[in-house]
Amino acid sequence: MEGLTLVDTRHEENALFMAEGWALATGEPAVAAVTAGPGLANAVPAMAEAQAAGVPVVVIAGRTSLAQRGQGAVQDLDQLGVTASITKWRGECLQTERIPEYVATAVHQARSGMPGVAYLEIPQDVLGVSGLPVERPWPTGFPEDPRSQPVNSDVDRAVDLLQNASHPVVLAGSGAFFSRAGDALTTFVERTGIPVTTTSAARGLVDDDHPVCLGSLVHGGIALASSDVALVLGSRFNANLVYGGPPLFSPGQQLIQVDIRAENLGGPRRPEIGLVGDVSAALLAMTEAWTKPADAFAPWTNLFIGSAMGTLGIGLPFGIAARAARPGEPVFVFTGDGAFGLSAIELDTAARHRLPVVVVVVNNGGWGDVRHEQRMFYGEEADQGAILSNMRYDLLAEAVGGHAERVTEQAELRPALERAMKATDQGYPAVVDCVTDPEVMSDLMRNLGGLNLM
Amino acid sequence: MEGLTLVDTRHEENALFMAEGWALATGEPAVAAVTAGPGLANAVPAMAEAQAAGVPVVVIAGRTSLAQRGQGAVQDLDQLGVTASITKWRGECLQTERIPEYVATAVHQARSGMPGVAYLEIPQDVLGVSGLPVERPWPTGFPEDPRSQPVNSDVDRAVDLLQNASHPVVLAGSGAFFSRAGDALTTFVERTGIPVTTTSAARGLVDDDHPVCLGSLVHGGIALASSDVALVLGSRFNANLVYGGPPLFSPGQQLIQVDIRAENLGGPRRPEIGLVGDVSAALLAMTEAWTKPADAFAPWTNLFIGSAMGTLGIGLPFGIAARAARPGEPVFVFTGDGAFGLSAIELDTAARHRLPVVVVVVNNGGWGDVRHEQRMFYGEEADQGAILSNMRYDLLAEAVGGHAERVTEQAELRPALERAMKATDQGYPAVVDCVTDPEVMSDLMRNLGGLNLM
Amino acid sequence: MEGLTLVDTRHEENALFMAEGWALATGEPAVAAVTAGPGLANAVPAMAEAQAAGVPVVVIAGRTSLAQRGQGAVQDLDQLGVTASITKWRGECLQTERIPEYVATAVHQARSGMPGVAYLEIPQDVLGVSGLPVERPWPTGFPEDPRSQPVNSDVDRAVDLLQNASHPVVLAGSGAFFSRAGDALTTFVERTGIPVTTTSAARGLVDDDHPVCLGSLVHGGIALASSDVALVLGSRFNANLVYGGPPLFSPGQQLIQVDIRAENLGGPRRPEIGLVGDVSAALLAMTEAWTKPADAFAPWTNLFIGSAMGTLGIGLPFGIAARAARPGEPVFVFTGDGAFGLSAIELDTAARHRLPVVVVVVNNGGWGDVRHEQRMFYGEEADQGAILSNMRYDLLAEAVGGHAERVTEQAELRPALERAMKATDQGYPAVVDCVTDPEVMSDLMRNLGGLNLM
Amino acid sequence: MEGLTLVDTRHEENALFMAEGWALATGEPAVAAVTAGPGLANAVPAMAEAQAAGVPVVVIAGRTSLAQRGQGAVQDLDQLGVTASITKWRGECLQTERIPEYVATAVHQARSGMPGVAYLEIPQDVLGVSGLPVERPWPTGFPEDPRSQPVNSDVDRAVDLLQNASHPVVLAGSGAFFSRAGDALTTFVERTGIPVTTTSAARGLVDDDHPVCLGSLVHGGIALASSDVALVLGSRFNANLVYGGPPLFSPGQQLIQVDIRAENLGGPRRPEIGLVGDVSAALLAMTEAWTKPADAFAPWTNLFIGSAMGTLGIGLPFGIAARAARPGEPVFVFTGDGAFGLSAIELDTAARHRLPVVVVVVNNGGWGDVRHEQRMFYGEEADQGAILSNMRYDLLAEAVGGHAERVTEQAELRPALERAMKATDQGYPAVVDCVTDPEVMSDLMRNLGGLNLM
């Protein structure tokens, strides 16, 4: 396939995670192709994750041939049924000459409006026809990136509320990222002087070193909670935003929410003002309408991406995708030992495709959050299913020709990380297996319990 | 139920059709409530129709109690499964205290963005709890009617293209209607002098007697086809628009398409320019940007509504709903004899609720389109399943205390219609059973064949 | 179509009801064909009903052509999705040459094992290919009616329990009917002397006049409840059998349950002994194993069929189907006025196809059960949605050239029925519209309340 | 949980594979429990596999609490929708007091009739209620293992056909295995002298060393193809049996098919005689009816299990499950290097739970079948996506404290296997990484191409 780079993985779930990671690194839709039956089934968890996260991913799957359909062929599976509730769009192309049209539609659906997963399946005997002349140019049935903005009256109300706030804060979410609102957001916060914090997906839209940048929610959350007016860009009030309630938001606060879909506005928390439109266009309109003075500054990029659905094992495939998307930049993956296991085999893919990353395994020999939660509920002995063996994760790097480090003392950590980062110059991945104390519970873990997020 | 008028029907399919008809008459979301199992199943055809037509309808259904679920209760049906692909949103409320929240969400989903069907189910033992204090005010989690418009650069390109056209035409579809774009559209066409034609759903947005109004597509289609630039408002290029091709559109023509969802732009036909946003707001922005001169005039209303999906039997329920929505205006329903049969029993509902309509049955004793199509394909003898008996449809009006007319000569028609219209002053429906020649094929029928709409 | 009689109806829901009625009258699978989109959607309620009742029905539907799929064609609907949970088997035939294979499979699936609904869809351009030579004989991939019986050890335990019972009773359900167990059941009860009662579906398997026949559950229920051992043939312990509890069954009683599917045995009520196998074969095996003496007698047929799911409107289509299935026998349909409305238009079908039935409308001007239930819960004023107008249902018969009777005094009833029955000799239907007192509540109604069947 | 052994895995897909492996090793239903959202999604591929293979597995999943449902909770997923087409039975338990009833029903559905996957979900707040007294004993609503057999007339026809055959052969499939037909099958073949071959699932039902045993289909296939009458036990004519055609079956041959579901009989290949019933019971009935003489012999067990759906990565979880099911017997897993990668992390589970297996990795540095197939179609250069790195799989054993062997010469293999098998006495797994020639294509691979199995 000319002009396309193929990265083949060891498990289809990870192929999809890499596609999601690519989209999260570039803002562009990514494509993953899988085989029929078990191939598509293996992709399901990552399709659910990408769809929940609103990430533009196109999945193209094979399917039992028309001639063998319904006869118990190997890999015959009701793929359209299985994917119905975890996709934004589904299609099956039943005629060879319509493949270009269907592929164009899948891309259009994945990236238009609120992004999501577009699923296209092509039966083997529809795909396998050879020598078919392409009688017309690749279809271009869709206009280029049209955008909407909130109507002026809504923009004016929002600007008015913000200008009269004493401690306003901006929260940028994935909708801001996929709108490519980096420039518009930086311009807006420089024009207005309002500080900005981001969800994981939007981290890096405004440079972390920028004076108005509060970093991600882990650091900026307190400023958000204590603001009197908050401008929420491209994020719904779901569990990731604690349903718009404490500790991220306070009841007295006034909220302005911007989203590309009117359907996404409000819900568990009613915003004072709802704006419908592309986040970038909305910010430009608000900047234009702004009348008060402020300050200005300069950028670089700092990507950080997590999971919308709490799906484990995304770290390594996301990291490999980030390296493919930005070849010149170093990539670090931080993961627990438990989560690492779900996709560790993709170290082989990193090695084969020379997409080196440094994996830092925080190895406490178990599923730490599960262990601590169980102990809180059922007492100190309740370790059922929460203990892993003292596995040597560094050896996994060695198995694929990569660099291995095992760290048991804190003083060893920095040198190990430096050696690992340097070693990746050879094109192979490195694993820094950091043995940690299983008794220690993180502050984040300690505070999540009462929030009813599940 | 205070403040709510309940119109109870004879068949749940027609309850939904009436809700759809109400929304098409008022532009507001309508609600239909049905019982579990067969009640919901009976509603399915009309839910599919309303969803295909993009009409805001909320369906609330009962469901087997939690205590009897899975034990083979009467009326136990996987209602969420059956409705998955014919709804915009589905929800099941499993806790009594969450009913207000779910109802508010259903209404929000039905009417926000592109409208559609919101389906809510409530199990019997969740619904049947009595004496529960309403501890908090009815939830208001959603902002009031926020709107989007296309970004200025897209608006400017569109205005530029239109100002340089020699024969531009506007086509308004259901998206224009649900955006309540009547005023904005009238202002735009008066400011620009561009003539306007409409789909059935948008008929009446601009007064039929207005000098720039070409009427519905049946009459305005020729102007549309011969225009050099067409502005399409809130309509997709699906079968109802002949996929954006002949005879409605010509290949050389340039199209501008406005839709509230970017996903809906283009497809089988690529528009020169795609605008994303609310139709009314888009028209206002375009009017503001317009720089060339034109003329002006005055309105009245003339509603005409049809089926998006080719669903038969919608006529009478739509008509009853129109009468409920606009009590002071006369309502005529034109229907074939075949289609009339699917919902004729609702004459009883019209009578019971004093919602009189005049039904004009074009009675050719058969399924005319099927008969003519079969004859074209299989010869003159091919009348299998296309013949109905010479039923006396006028007697159905009599059965419910209404007014009956039977017309066999053209000269009798006008007096019969006048008597029928007058008779409805008593609050009862009238049926004018017009016997027509089964051998006559309509021009519309003659021309539809070659269009490949199914 | 040679050898096939086509009965075309006025509404697709009723086409399916007629197919279900045919299967219930003959024991043979019936076929209904409907158009795509709204046609299939209209069939949904009756498919759900037939599947819940375990009746062998094949539904063949059209579907959007492969060439127009996914482009918004009129009548484009995810039919496989909508029907997933209301069918036993689904298939879409995507190649013209495979049509015979798919049709044979649909029939096989509908009637094999526990019967149910088989749904087959054929896209328009797959169906519409003409001139295709049938290269091979119509496929015969399935063996003829193989049957299973319970293993001997299970049969012996069951016979032992029955022979030691003091008041045993047999309850025959739809599984007995579709197993065509009439002869085997008559032989068994004559050999053993055990009295038999039936569900609606099995009524007539043993002649109502037969000395051991207790009639349907309405009459035989008391004997069933007071028996010490009950043999349940082809019926699950669902709501129709009050979940195997009072008032039909008593807690101390021992039950033997025979079913063609092991999955259907037990559940809410655990049988003492479960037998897996065809009901007819099981009865033959039990008769052979029987060692105690008994009596013997002679038959005729008396069909009575109701709805498994509480679906209203089945009466008239079932009656028309019964007349088609048994042309020489008179058919009476007893229906409330509310239920009659849902399918009354099919009087036209009865007239057109000379399939006369006598419809007795018990016209109390409302939805009696709803009205009484509402009054019990909410007081005497609670008549919302429960009142119908005083419609003249007899005029509906006149509208199609049939015979009309209106009865307001009890003494008029018998003569009216006799005139109506005689009038049907002309081939047209008759309606006897019997005005009844809306204040009277039936005993059945009075007793159903406490059973928690929904 | 008293009396239950919990084996916690590293990836939910493998938890399900282990449950499937347990059922395939023991014939008993197995249970896997997973968390909501991503946990259930990860289980999907293995649920699809187990359902396609007809293996009794119960899956119990968590689910978003009723209180958070529909609000965008982390891990909120339409799990009933995703699993609809890959399960035999689904249920959601919405009331804490009904949990025992639902669990009993899930087990009943998984193992009754034709086995399959039963899926039960329990929302977090339904599961999390503590202190609820169990007011009644654990429900026992289902009778114990009732069985069916074919009716005598069908048995007699089958015996007659077999007795008149000159070269009959028996093929035993998974239906024979789950019927526990080992004894009945051994008795039958000893009584009749008919040789027997098996699918993978049924391997070991008759001892491989038994004189009449032809081994699995790989070895017994030729005898099957050249027989004049074949008795097929518990296998459908799907792709795994080449749709009942060559090279496994010949057109002239007469087939007798035994299956517990009449629906499974015939299809692509029509059997001369179809028998409905439990395989074991059918064999006993046929043995009884047999009148010709034959020979007799003695057993041991030799398990071999593969994938029904071509799902890769099942080897190691199946092997671990086999070791858990039969602790005293050595377990060898043979796997390619590609497939091993999908679940290799479960070496940790083998180590943690002291369930040692010897994994023999046939390491040809790529996806051999894909590579050879691509080359056949597209030429020698077509290695896209088919090459893996020269990964050291033996190091994975070392990483979990196990035994590592790397073999590059054939002479080293046997000693390496012996050392590995001995090493597993310590309770840790061993990996024998065997480097093979990527240019060699297996005979099986060479012959599969023309069979159109997908």
C-alpha cells in the first residue's frame, strides 16, 4: 500500500489502542484493520474505550464471505450486532465497487461533529475481487472541515458572565483537543488572563510552562473548585468530571459549557450558559467579543494521554503510537505492574518497528488499588485476586533485544532512567522495573473512594 | 394529570403517529405513552418512521416489573433491544426517584441538535410506587435552546457563491422547520429575492401565496433542477432528494448545504460548500452578510405533512394531531383507500375527542401503485395482492356518528366537500369516499419508477 | 405462484397474525411475506407475539437493495437489528442463487425442536434478478421430522409416580399441540383414565365431549389445583401457568414436566421429575410402560386459540386464518370492542377472499379491564383513557358487503347469531354488535389482580 | 468464598479461556467473573469462542450501579447489547434477593440441551448490599440432568443402515463429549467393531490406544472419507467438518447424524437419517438394538483441545485450566510464536497458582500461515505484517521464576523437553523456545487453502 505505513501488532486490542493513541497524539483520525471473527472480537474492548473517549478511529474488519454466510464458517460472527452499541457509525460494504465510497463515509463519520468510532466491514469475497478497474476517482462526497460557532447572543452572554467574574478558570477537555483549539485557546487566555487547566486528553494544548497554565486537573483542580465562574470546553459532566460536582466543582459556582453537540450540554449539572459549536470557533468568537485587558507569552508541547473508560493496558500501545506520531520526541510510559501485563507483548512491536519507548513499571507485586479497596471494606486479610508474583518485567525488554533496568532503591532511579532513555537511541524499547512498597497507598487512591464514579 | 391533555387512541401505532403529527404541526416535541410488550411493539413502526424523519418524539413505555423480570411474565419483551436501531436515545429508569431526571433527559435528547425519537421505559414496580415525596424540584439540568451558526468564513463563501449565481433557488427541508426558521427564511428570501421551494415537512414556512414561494417540491422541483446554485437547508441527500441527482438536481449545478450536524453534509452528492449550524441562525448570518438589493411581502399558514419512510396509514393520525395542534383551522386528509385502512379505526378517536377532520378517500378499489408497477413488470394480468373490495369507507364515518359522503361523479365532489367541512362543526369526522378509475395512473407514479429510491 | 394461495391483508401486523392463526389451526408452519421498512416494522408486534407463543411462522421481508444500502433509501431500516430479540432464527440472503437454501433453512428452523419465528430478508436487487436458471433441485438438506423421547429410566420414574397418585391430572400445552400429540394423548388418557385439561393452544387435542376431558384451564383449573400429581405437557411455568403456583398449582403437589427442550424444565417451580423429549413420543413411551387398568371413548374437534403475550387485535386475523385452514367449519370470533378496533379493517380481507367469520363484539363502550382496574386503584372517577365512543361496529360489516346485527337485549342474541351464521354462507363476514353493561366486571377479571402476572 | 478456588488472571480474555478450558477438560460448566465495562469487553472474544464451540461457561459481570446508570459513569457500557449475539442466555439481576435464582438459572442454561455461554450481570449497588439474610435455601428450581433419546423407529432405521454397511466409521464430536458419552461410545464400538475417529473436543473419549480408535480427524480423516456409512455424533456440518463435503466426506456416502437439537441436523449436507437426542443415550439405544457380533478392549485418557473459531492465544489458558482440572497429569502446550504472544502474560498466573505447564513454542519468527498464504497469492516479497522479531520466549519463563530452554537443533529437543517436564515439579511453568525454519510450510497448511472455510 503506497503512502501508508503498516504497524502490525501482536494482539488486535492493542492495534486499536495504537490507533486511538495516534489520534490522541495527532488530532487526526487513525485506522486499524483486523481480521474477521476473533480479530474483530479482540478489538471490541478498545473500540468501546475509544468511543467512550470520543476519539476518531476507523476500524475496518474482514467478514465471512457472502457465499459461506450462515453455514457455520470459521470466524463467522454477527459483528454488526456486537459493535452496535460501541460505535458512532457502522457499515457493511456488500459490493466491491462501493468500497471507496464506504471508506470515505467511515472517515467522514469518525471525524465529523463529535468524533467517535466508525466501523466498516467487508466480506472476504467482496474484498478479494481483483483486477477491478477503478472507474471513477476516489469519491469526495464530503465538504472540507466545515465548522460551527455559537450564535452571537449566546457568546455575548458568556463573555459578560466571565468579565464580571472575580476568579474565572478555563477547563479544556477532549473536545478542545479535537477541535485543534491550541492556538485559539492560547490567544483567548492571553487576551483575558484567565488561567487554564486541562483533562488528560487536552494536556499540552496550552504549554505547561505558560504562566496561565495550571497543568492537568490533578494540579489545576483546586483552582477550578475555588473559581466563581468556570468555562468548560468540550467536556461532558460525566464521571471524569465528577458529574459536575465536588470536589472539582462547587454548588455555588456558575458554569459556561461549550460543546459541539447540544445534546452534550448539562445533565447531572446544569450550566448557567450553554454554547453550541466548535470549541476553537467559539473561543475565537469570545476573544473577539472580549473588552477587558490582559497579558501574553510562548509555547512548547507536552503530551499526556489516559483512558476514558478505566481500561487497563492502554499505556504501552498509546506510547508506541505517540512515538510513531512524533518520532523525534522521547516517550515515557508509566504503568503499574498489573496493567502492564495486559499489553506487554507489544514490546515486540516496538522493537520490530523501531518505535522505542521507556516503560517505567511501578512494580508493587499486585493490583494496588484493588488490594487497598478490599482491605478497607473487608479487613487486612482480604487479598483475594489482588496479589501478583514478583515478576521480573525487565526481562521482557531483554526478550526483544531491548534495554533492561531493575530498580529497588530510590537513588538508582534517575541513573536508570537516563541509561534507559539513552539506550532507546538504538531503536529498541527499555523497561525500568521499579520495585515499590505494596503497603503504600497513593493520595489519589485515598480520595477516589467517596466519589461514586462507577 | 394537571395541565396535560390525554388523547387515547385505538392502536398504539397511531398514538405515535399522532405524536409525530403534533410535532410536525407545532415544531415542539410530542409525547406518547404506551403499555409494555405488545403496546411498545405496536409503536415500533411509527417510531421507525419518526426517527427516519428526524421528528422530536418522546415515547414512554411500561415494562415488566423488576420482580417478575426473566420469568416469562405476560408482556415481557426485550424492548431496549427492539428499539435500539430506531431511536436517537434510549433509557430505562430503574429507580422511582430518578423518573423526573430521566423524563427531562428524554425531552432534551429528542429536541436537541438534530431531533429524533427518545425512548424511555419504566418498569411497573418502579412506576407504581405511590406516596413517594418529590424531594427536590423537577430537574432543570439543561440550558435553554442554545444555538450554533456556521463560522463567518464559511458564511462569506456561501454568500459570495449565491451573489454570483444567475438563477439561485432555496430548498427548505425539515431541519429548517424544526429550527423554526420561518421568519429568518422569509427575511432572507425577501432580502435576496431568491425563490424558495420546500419539502413536505417545511411547507408553510414561507407562505404559499408569497411571490417568492414556489410551493412544495412537486411544483418547485423544476425551478430547483434548472437553477445554477441551490441553497439546501436542513435536508440530507437521501432518497427523498433523489440522492442529490436528477431529476431534482443537475450535475453541473453548485450546491450549498446547511445542516445542524456536520455528519449530514454531503454523501451521495458533494456540496460545493457545507455549512454547519442551526438553519435559522445560518440564514440570519447570511442575511447580514448579503450586499445585493431585492423586494418584500406578507404571510399565512398552510401545512402539509407526509411520511419520510413511505409508511402507510399516517394520514388520519397526522390529521387528528394537526387538528389538536391548531383547533381553529380546518383539516383535510387525502388518502388512498389502501392506506386509509391501516388506521381508519382512529375515526373513533377523532369523534371521542372532538377533533374533527375531513377524510377524502381516493377509492380506486386497490393498491394503485402496486397494481401499476406489477403490470409494468409482469403484464396486465399481474394483479396479485393489489385488488381490494369495493368497500364503503363512508360508512366508517357513520359508525362513529360522523358525516358520510360517497362521490362517484366529479361534479358531486365540491358540494360533498363543502357539506363535509360544514358537518365537522359538530365535532365529528367526515369521510368523503370518492370512487375513482383504477386504470388511471398518476404522473408522479409514472415518473418514480426509474429513480431507484429503494 | 403455483400451488400457493395468497391472502393479502390490509395491515402487515394482521398478515402475521393470520400466519400465526394458520399454524395454530393446522399445526403446520405458516409463511407471511411483507415489504421492507414499514412493512417489516408493522409485522413486529405479531412476530413478538408468535415467538412468545412458540408458534412456527416464517417471515420473508424485502430489504433495501445492496446498491442503495446506507444512502438513506426510502424504507431503509436495520431490520436484522429490530428483529433480533423477537425471533428464533434470522438470516439475510445476499446472493440470488442461495434463496432456495435460505428458504429451506427458515422453514427448518421455524418448525424444528421448539417452534418459533424464522425471519428471512432478501434485498430487492437480490430478489429481483430474473431469468436465473435453477441449476440444482430445491435443496433438501434436512431430514424428515426426527423425534426424541425421554430415556427409559426417566419414563419409568414418571409412570411410577403417576401410578401411585390418588388424583392425577394431565395438563396439555402448546408443546403437545405442535407435537401433534392428539392421538397419543387420547390413547394415554384412555389407557390410564387420568383426566386432562388444556391451555388455549392445546384445546381440541382431546375432544371436549370425551369423558376424561375437563375442557380448558378455565374449567379444568380446579381439578388441576386439587390433584396430587400433575403431568404438564409442553408448557413452561411462566405467567400463563401462574409461574407454577396458586391458584393453578398447590405447593404440596408433585409435578412431572415434559418438554422438548431441557432448558424449559423448571424455573419458578421445580418439577419432581423432568422429561426431555417430544410430547407425543413421551406419551407413547409412558403408555407402553403403564401397568394399571382404565377405560375408553370417541372424538370431534373444537378449536380455541388465544394470545400468549396479551396482544390485542389477534381475534379477527386468527379467525380468518382458522376459516382458511378449515373451510368447512363455522368460525366465531369473540372480542371486546376495544380489541376489535386494532384489526377490524381485515373484515375487508375476509370479504375479498370469501373467508367468512361471525364476529361477536362484546361492546361495553370502553376498555373494560383497564376501567375496572383503574377504579380499584384510583377511585370511581378514574376513567382516563378507558372510555370509547358508542361506535356502531355492525356498520363495519355492511361497509364490506357483509351482514350486520346490533343486539341490545339478551333475548335478541341467539336469533342474531343464527342469522349471522347463516348469512356467512354467502361468503361475507358478519358482525354481531352486542351492547353490554360497562359496569359489570367479569369473574376472571376480578381474580386476576392478585397474581402478579406482569 | 468457601469451597471455591479462585484463579485470578492477568487479562479477562484469558480468564474466560481458562473457564472454557476447564469445561473442555472436565465436561462440567465453568464460571468466570469479570468487572464491568472494560472487564466485560475484554471477555468478549473468549465468550464468542466458547459460544461457537458450544462449551458451557457462565460469565458473571459487574455493571454500573442503578444510581449512576445513564450519567456517563466510568465503565458504563451496554453490556447486554454487546453480548446479545455471542451468548446462549443473558440476564441482568436487578434485585439483591434474586441473585441466587439468577445464578441457578445461568448454570441451568449453560449446561442444558446444547451447552453454551450464559451471561449474568449484576449492578454494583445490587451486588454490594451487605447483611441481607438469605431467607430461603439456595433455589433448586431445576430437575437433575434429564435426558432424551431418539425414538425407537429412528434408532432401528439407523442400526439397520449401519449393519448393512461394508465400511462404517464413527465420528465423535463435542456433543459426544458434553454428553459424557465415553462409556457408551466404548461399549458401542466394542459391541459393533466399528472404528471411531474424533474431533479435537472429543479426543480421549475412546482411548487412543484402543484397537478401534483411529485417533483424531488428522489421522482418522482418511478412514472417514472412504467409509460407506458414517455415524456423526454431536457435530454440525459446519466449516470444522468441511460442510459435510470433501475431503472429509464423499458425495456417495450415507450419513447418520445424532444431535441433541433437531435444528442442528443437516444443512449444507443432508444426512440419510437424523436422530434427535442425547448422544450417550442414543448410543445405548443403538447398542441395545444391535444384532451383529464384534470384539472388545481397555482405556486411559489423552486430552487434546483446540479452538472452534480459529481464535489465537487459547493454548496457554487452556493448558493452565487443564492442569487445574487434572492436577496429577503433565500438560504440554504446543503453540506458534505468534499465537503465544496473545496470552503469554498468563505464565505469571501459572506460576502464582502453581499450575505448571510446559509450553513448546514453535518459533519461526513470524505468522507462518499468513506468510505462506500471502506468498502464494502475491509473490515471494509479500511479507507485510507477517514477520515477528526473533524474540526470546524462553526469557518469559525466567521472568516468572520458571524454567527456560532454547532449542536450535533437533537433537536438543528431547532432552530439553525432559528437563522442562522435570522442572515443572517445582510448580513453575517452563518454556521450550524451539527455533524453526520459517521457509517450511506444514502439510496441513498446504491443503487447507482450497476448502473455503471462511
